[in-house]
Amino acid sequence: MSDQTVGTPSLGRTVKAYVALTKPRVLELLLVSTVPVMFLAQGGLPDMWLVLATVIGGSLSAGSAAAFNMYLDRDIDAHMHRTENRPLVTGEITPRGALIFSWTLAVVSTVWLWFTTNWLAATLSAGAIFFYVVIYTMILKRRTEQNIVWGGIAGCFPVLIGWAAVTESLDWPAFVLFLLIFLWTPPHYWPLSMKYRDDYEDVDVPMLGVTRNASQVGLQVILYAWATVACSLLLVPIASMGLVYTVSALVFGGWFIYESHRLYNRAVRGTEPRPMRVFHASITYLTLIFVAVAVDPLLPF
């Protein structure tokens, strides 16, 4: 489609289009992993102004990375059913407007975090943008089936940012949670690549769902799901987690693993693997685990 739009869109429609550039649904997931870590770092209830400042800065930072991603991927987005209605494809926003918007959010988010939290959180935020835009979108995404494994590191930064905002340092619990999200990202995203296999194949993006058959992808999902749950249990001794987190990690982790095996078993039998079931389960799993991370320090057991 053309980058030009017919007529002058309303202010409300333009604002909505710019908001869409930030991928709001992804933002929600990133914030779920930021705020609970601040509770854990504080060992209780953190300063609410600091939480708000970190959430604002983190949202602007993640929105910047998403907008850069849409700007760089606008050529393939136009040929994928999943992304054909994005504002750069429909012409509601021009490439120049998207690029200016992306840079503005990047600068504002870094400056905001520097002055409202600390230099370490701001630096980590800038690093997350760089990793997602340059390492994942520009270098890995169109070149290797391992793109989401290493590119997913960008999505791990919020836990470090949240920890750094509270403590002005980094410590082992933050790194364990960083690793947890790193291991969780492939079994979260690979089922989506199975669902939209034809889309990715049409634009020559080598997602695992394109380069491997369903049973091979399912096996990889199982391995990473087990590794994710094992990593979540490392937090128990390292951060002295209590009963709420421990039980949550075991129960919700067991459910996540069950759904992963279910995907694999259906693929092996040649029936519809229903990958989106695992995709949605992975989001629920991560949300519940991080809720437990936030609640656990508030309780005496």
C-alpha cells in the first residue's frame, strides 16, 4: 500500500495511530515484569512516585523500540495479514513522522529516567532500545531462525531497570528474573510463528515456525518451558522467596509445561497443534509468576 493517505485524518484518529505504533499490548507485558521487581528489590512496598516514574519512563522506552521496529519493518508488514493494518502500512502515519516519533520517545524516556530514577536505569533503558532495534530488528530478524532467542534479550531489560530504579545497582535476583524472561520468550513466541507461518514464509523471515515442522517446534517449546520453570525455582533460594512465590512457581510452571507438552503431542499425532493456546498460556503464566514476585515480599511467610 502507499505511504500516503487520502484526505486529512482527524486528530483523534492520528493520536490513535501514533499510540498503535507503540504496540500497547506489548507494553502491558513489559510493565508486568517491571513493577513486581521493584517490590522485590525494596523487600516490601516501594515508593509509589518512583514506581510511577519508572512505569512512565519504561513505557516511553518500550514505545520507542516498538515504533522503530514498525518503521524498519514497514516493507514486510505490508505483506503480512497480521500486520497489514498497522499505521505505516495504511498510510495514516508517514515514515518520516514515525521516525521522528521514535527518536523523540527514545530521548525523552532516557532523560526522564535519568532525572526521576537514576543513571543506571536510564542507561539500561537506552540499551534495551538499542538491542531491540539494532540487534533484533536490523541484524537478526531476517537472517536466522534463532532471531527471537537472542533478540528477545531486549524484553528482559525491564526487570533490570525496575531493580536498578530502586537500588541503583544490580544483584542476583534481578539476573535470575532476566534469565527467566530470556528462557520464556521462545516458547512464548514460537507458537505465534506457527500460527502465522505462511505470513513469515511469504516475506522470507526465518522464524522457527517456518524453518521447522510443527513437531520440531513443539519439542523446542517443551525444552524452553522446562528451562523457564527450573529458572523460576532458582529465585527461591537466591532471593529467599516465601510460600506464595514457591507454590506459584510450581503450580503455574507445571501448567505451562503441560500446555507445552500438549502442543507437541498434537503435532506428533498430526492433529491441529493449536499453538495459540500455548501463546496465551505463556502470557498468563508470566503474569501470575510476577504477581507472586510482588506479593511474596509483602507477606511474613
